[in-house]
Amino acid sequence: MRVWIENPFDNLPLEGFRPQRYWLMAEAFARAGHEVTLWTADFNHTTKTRRAIAGEPPSFALRLVHEPPYSANVSLGRMISHWRYSREWSRLAQAAAKKNGAPDLIVVSTPPLSTGLVARRLAAKFGAKLVIDVMDAWPETFERVAPKAALWPLRRLARANYLGADAITVVADRYIDLVRGYGFKGEVRRFYHGIDMSGASAVVRKDDGALRLAYAGNLGRTYDLATVVSALAELPDATLDIAGKGEGEGALRQLAEGLGVSSRVRFRGYLGEEELSRMFAGCNVGMIPMDDSSCVGVPYKLCDYAKASLAVVSSLGGESAKLLARHEAGALYRASDAASLVRTLSSLDTAKCGANAFRMARSDLDAAAIYSDYAKTFS
């Protein structure tokens, strides 16, 4: 079977990052004996730079599609960039089908919504099965910054994409209700992001009373790191290591300086897989400073922290909260409430929760099992 997988956002191992959802998915289909092409942008969504590819080629075909740059995640520039990327993917995909043969299966991520439109047209033209994989709730996530009435064109496109799919997969259970709400009545299955656990071993840490917090991700408006920095003012021995960059970095630096905690907040910038692992090794708590308005179910960073045996402290409810509670892998605090975070951290058993988090990664977040099941489901 010829399989096409498309997602413009994920970081790639050939850039020095850990393998993420669509790379892991492509590997699983390739291991199952299928001819696989992974389509992605030549622009890195995380670093906002052109991808720099190096290293051994993967077990599948990797095709980079040109995408114009954009600077802000929530912006008109980003939407225009995605539309132009989608048009270029359409052109390249049709040329590839003519040269190498049409796909039997197309797996396309949403967001963005524009690639769903292209995938529907390609699937119809080639007679391919179309699976839409929901990573995030678009346009619902934009309701934080735009009135609902202004989003109707995107809702219309989302509905057409969902109803035009043969099957839908989601990264968290909360998105099942989302796609059902658009009227989709077909097959919907949940597959967590997962993380590559091959060669991973639990890190045994003693609960020495120290709080060494870690955060890995974007420094944008979705993530309330200001509350975490504010909590440090009440936790004199706590530290915070931040891996990532974003438009909020300047304000965070000013806040840390104003609170007198700047020496305990370390901004490390973008880190590759090995550097991030070393940072995690010096920490004992992984932070998820989000709330339910973000529309996120189970974020990538939960998988990263769990693999590193970090206790997870989160303000995100729903499915993430249920996972942490079921495995006793961390604790919750009230979003945007520094006092609540201080209480949560002060009573946290970091060693016990960290050990449980690693077991959670093994049982619920192991990418090998998740994507092997994905490939079997659609083969």
C-alpha cells in the first residue's frame, strides 16, 4: 500500500529534535511494509527558521514543501503562509502521483485546515482513503482572541473536512466530541501522541526537598509561565529551567527581574534532543502551565516529562488531569493562581510522582505500541 502522511509542524530528528507524531507514524507504516511518503514544510514552526536537514535518511520518503515564513503563531501572516503551503503541496503531490503512483491512503493533520481541503481533493482524484488526524481544535482555539462570528469561514471549512473524511483519528478523547459536533458519524479513534521509549530507563531521584522545575515549549500566550515565575518568589530554593523561545520571553525576563528571582530562572533557548535530556536530568518537576481554554487534550510535553521521570505539575484539566491522577504521576493547581501552585509544589512527592510518570509513559504513551496499532488499523 502507498501511504502519504502530511503535517507541516512537527520537528524532525534530522534537525536534532526527538521524533514526533508523524515521523513515528511514518516509521510504523514503513515497518509494516508499506511505501510511505511524509510531507512536511521546509519552514520550522518552532524555531521560525528554514529547516536544516542532516544525518541518515529515514526508512521512508521525506518531502519538504516550501512554506513562506511567518513570525507569530496567532496571526494573519500564519494563515496566509499555510494557504500558500497547501497550494504548493497540492502541486507537488499531483506531480509525485503522476511520476511514482497515486496513494492508497492519505493521513492529513488538522491544523491547518487548508491542507484538509487539498487532501479531500487529492483523495477524490486518486480514489484514496482519507484519514484526518486531529492534533488541535481549529478554529475553536482562536475563540480566545477573535469573536465566534468572525470564525464562521473556518468552521465551515473544518466541517467540510471532517465530513469528507473516511475516518478521523484524534490525539485526545476531548476531540471525539468536537468532530461529532460537526456531524461526523464515521469511525473515530484516539491515538495519543506518544514518545519513543526504546532504550529509555527510569531515573531514580531522591526527594531531597528541592524543587527544580522544567518547562519545554513555546513562550507564547497559550502558556502561563508568568504564574510559574511568580510562584518562585514564594519558593526561595526553587529553580526553573526553560527550553524554548517565543514572543513572551521579554516579559518573563522582566517579571523575573522585578520579583528578584532572575538568578533562578534560566532561559536556555531551543534545545535539541540530547541537550533537552541533559536539562531534564537536572530537574525533578515538569510544568504544564495551561488551562482548558487552550483546547489542548494531552500535550507533547506530558510525554517528554514522563519519559524523563519528572513529576508533572499541571493546570490543564480534562484528559491530562485524569492520566496524572490515575497513575499518581503528578498534581494539579488552579490556572493563573500562583498561591495554588505554591501549595501544590510544597506538598509534592517528586520522587514518587516521577517514578510513576515513567511507568505511565511505558503503559500509555509508548509510541511503538501506539503507531503500530495505527498502522494496523488503516492497513
